[in-house]
Amino acid sequence: MTRPPPASVIILGGGTAGWMAANLLQKRWGSAGTIITLIESRDIGIIGVGEGSTPQLKAFFDELGIAEAEWMPRCNATYKAGIEFAGWSDRPGYERYFHPFATAVDPFTEPTFFTATALRRRGGDVPAHPDPYFLATRIAREGRAPLAPANFPFDIGYGYHFDAYLVGATLRDFAVASGVRHETATIAEVSLDESGDIASLRSDDGRTFAADLYLDASGFRATLIEGALKEPHRGFGENLFNDSAVVTPTPLPAAGARAMTSATAASAGWIWHIPLTSRAGNGYVYSSRYLDRDDAAAELRRHCGLAEDAEVRHLSMKCGRAERSWVRNCLAIGLAQGFLEPLEATALHIVLATVKGFTAAWEQDDRDGFNAAIARRYEGIRDYIVCHYRTAQRRDTDYWRDATSHDRLSDSLKQLITTWFTGGDLEAEVHRQEIAAYYAPMSWHVMLAGYGNFPPDERARPLPASPVDLDAVERFVHGCALNFPTHAEALSRLSAA
């Protein structure tokens, strides 16, 4: 028997995570009479620098029925076909690569790419860099948008770049119009009942708020899940070194925005470049063990071509997750639940997976199964991010020497890396571990091949009859890409609509 939804829900904290959750819960439970209230404070700001997404965000807007022409111009949004990684490898020919989002065209080229990487790992002289094999790579590099025209018979996955503040405001307006209650208050006290559940929240002006279920979207403060309920935090610092960031905006380049995020390796971390319609967002994610904040700011300014006194903003990060996300009558989401550095832009993806997984688990009364599934998702994404550092091909600073040599890896990641370097079937290993839902075999192959994790070129042996016809692959991918509009044209159509 399906468990009925709660009669009332309070979400503590706004921002993108809180308002996403409000919309999803209103969509799922609003018609059953659940009263959803979001409380946010004027005195507590949001981080506001999460400006990229995975394709799951498109599915979210589609589910709510919010058209791109309605929200994208309002949020200065652009399209995103994937992420370009630059400077993570010093190996000639592998100085940069593109991690594409999946398209329905990939099944025509992906098997050839997998064959190429297998042969190259086993010593064959075959072209195994990932860039020529995928349509999304060509779309981004040629300044096109990942929008398939009506006569193109294949689905194209894509994400977005956006202003996080404006997305939060847009989702707030949509939620309130849909029936979500919005309260402005600063919560000063959390009361528990005799059983240990959250009983009520009291604001600093004396108001009391109570509900059957509480969502903690209070950011790194984790006011409910850690503060009131004392749920332990599991840190990931032993294998994700980065704990700080410094950010600054810059004008868009004259060529305009391209449908890609850039992640450029730096002395003690990496620098993002995210193009919006109004500006570019830039940030240096680094480890304070290897670099102080002033040197990090100077390195970011140099990278962006800014003056020495250009304004920047400093942030601290806490990589890890709550031991359990659903504790008693509280669900943690967003930064209150956990944080993985933004290398793969997975923050909103995890919010969506959490809220949608929670509503299903609530109705089936499966708290333990839900908590285990969310923990696996966090650790699966963590392993993929760790693999970026562990298999990168640069050793020029203490940071990179330590990142590429440490052995504090999960058993899952150790087995994946072993499979790759011993010439095994990586696709089969990903499916055997049941982790393809976090990152598909294509993603693992692209990253490991993109950094040039192959035997030395001088040891590669020619094959008498190579099954890899790269020219044919490139002709096919190029022919497909010609169907797509330029990124500038696509954004212009949105504005006109």
C-alpha cells in the first residue's frame, strides 16, 4: 500500500536547491493537499556560483512545463554540450580533451572509440584520443548549439550555463504561482519533540513554524541535519584535496559564448570558465594546503588577464556528505546534504536525484534503501572526480605530484583503474559494478583516454589491419554537425521568442 504524502512540509533555505525542491514537491504532492512552505532569510546569502548543469536540468524544466524561451533569457542562460579539460596532461597530443554529453548519435561511433582505446591500451598504434568520435564535441568546438533541428532524427542531450541567483528567483516565482507558501524569516531556534523529531522552528522575531516534514536547504550551515539532529558528516578530504575557491566575473570574449564549460588545470587545482549571455563566470578551485588565498587570487587574475587589484570573492568548501540524508522527519538537500567540488557540475543533478528518490521512498516507506542509494550516488560521483586527479598526466607542482600518486582510493575506483591499465573490458566492469547510472562507460573511456593514459608512443606497434577508420568517423560526425544552428543563432531565437 502506498504511504500518503505528509500533510505539511517546511523547506528551510531558498537558493536553487530549495526552490527546485519546492517545485518538485508541489508537482508531486500539491494536488493531494500537502501544504509546502519555504522559509528563507534576507540576512543569509546563498553561495551563488553554481552556474553549470548536467542534462538532468533540462528534464526538470520540461517536467515543470517551463519553456526555455521563458526562463533562459531571464537567467542569462546559454547551452552546454559538455566540458573541455585543458592542461591536465603534459603528454603531447593530449593537452586538452572534451567530455561530451550523450547524444543518440553516439551508438554509431562509440563502439569504434571503445575498440580504439582497447587496442591502444594493448600497444596498438591506433588513434584513440576521444575528440574526433563524438558529435557533442564537434558541436561545441564549432560554436554550434546542441539543438537538433526538426528533421534530425536523433535526440541530443545538453545542459545549461546560467546565473544561479536568477534561476533561484525564477523558480521561486514559479513555485509561489503554483501554490508554494513563501516566508521570510531568520530561524534562531530548532525545537525537538520527545522522540527526537523536529517539532518546530522559531524565528528571531518570535514566530513559530511547524510541519510534518522538514527539508534542510540551509547550505553549509546544515542547521537541521547537523545542527539540530547531530547527523555526522563524512568528509572526502583524504582524496579530494580542494577546499577553497576564488571567483570573479569577466566580460564575454568577442567571439561570444560557446556551448561548453572550460576546466583549465592550474598550479594547485583548476580554473573554470562559464559563458553566460551577460558575462563569463570564472573561478579557481584549489587546495589551501598548497596555495594561500592571495596567491590563488593572483593566479586567477593572471589567467583571466585582469589587473592586480581586480575584485574577487573567496569561498570555503567542505567536500563530503551527511552520513544519512533522511534522518527522522528531516531530509537534507543541496549543500546541507553534501558537497562535491564543481568539476563535473553535479550539484543540481544530486538535488534532483535526492528529491525525486525521496518522494518515491517516502511513498514506499523505504528510508534505509533511500539513504543507501544516495550514499552510493555521492561516492560514485566522488570516484569519478578523484579519477580526474589520479590519472592526470602532469607532475610539475607538489599538488599535482601528490594528486597523481596518492593511493587513498575506493575499491571500486581501484578496480576500474586496474581494468583500464591491464587492457581489460572497462565497459563490462562499469556495468558489473552497477555504476553506469552515475557515469556511463563512455565517460570513463573519454576521461582516461583524454589524458593519454596509454603506453608510450614509441612502444606502439602498427597493426596489419586496423578496424578503426578515423576518417570515416570524422566525416560522419562532421556531416551530422552541419545540421545544427550556431550558438549565437539559438540564443537569438530565444530572445526573440
